[in-house]
Amino acid sequence: MSEIIRKQLTLFLPEKYSVEIEKVRQKYNPIQANLIKSHVTLCREDEIENICEIIENLKSLDEKVLEIKFDGILRFSDEKGVLIFASKKNSEYQNLRKLILKDLNSEIRLPEPHITLMHPRNSTCTNKIFEEITKIDFPKSIKFEKISFIEQKNGGKWKILEEFKL
């Protein structure tokens, strides 16, 4: 049986921003919280197949800090999941993705940055839980100073392989 290995580029939340988020994740989605800390996915595995070129692009970045602004929370995936969604004014996030993926993909997707509180794969949000979550004061803006290249083997805990300062 062969191993299933997933890799991605991730922006882990600095601790000063993640306290309330991690409390929610531990309470309502402990399985996911134990697999990976709160984060914003920067590039998914299918986007970074040419990892040598990606790493060269990461090393050549001259960005100092990436700030993402968040607007609120919403339910998704038949209302089983919950995420904190970013405002539509996050051009810095999209620009960073373009710099990382330059010269590699014919078409660069424009995903919306978000933080998953409850992943529908291993949790289910109810109306009562969602009402409780809406009362929490989550950060409206988060500053990231590094990008993590991470790996997951066979659905296990994600591990950091390398980090790149912005």
C-alpha cells in the first residue's frame, strides 16, 4: 500500500491572533485542530507540484508582511462547516500567490483567503453552535510574517518542512 502525501504552502496564524480561534476549533472541531493549527492556505498541492521552482520563487520574495483583513463568519458545505472569511480587498494575498506561482501555471486561480473553524469532514455545525460562534470577537486583521511549506502523510498530522520569512 502506497503512502498518500499532501503538501501545501500555508500561513499559520501568529499566536497573538489565534487564541480565540483555537478555543473554538478545540471545542467544536478537535479532530481538525489536532491535525493542523489555525491557518490560511496559500497554495494547494496541485499548484506546487514544481516545488524546486516554487522554493526559488519563495526565496526571492521581498515582501515584509502580509496583512489579511477579515469580515465575518459563515457556514459552508451544507452548513456543516464554519469559516472566517476575508474581505474582498485582499489584493496583497493574491499578489503574493502570483509571485510564488509565477512562470509555473498557465492560469493562476484566485481563491479567497479564509480560516476554517469547523471542517465539514470531521465536524457538524448546528444552529446553536453557530449562534455561539457569532458572539466571539475574532481578529479583523492578521499580519503574517512567514510562509510554511507543510506535509501530511496518510491523513495524519501536518508537519512543517521548511519556513520562509516574508
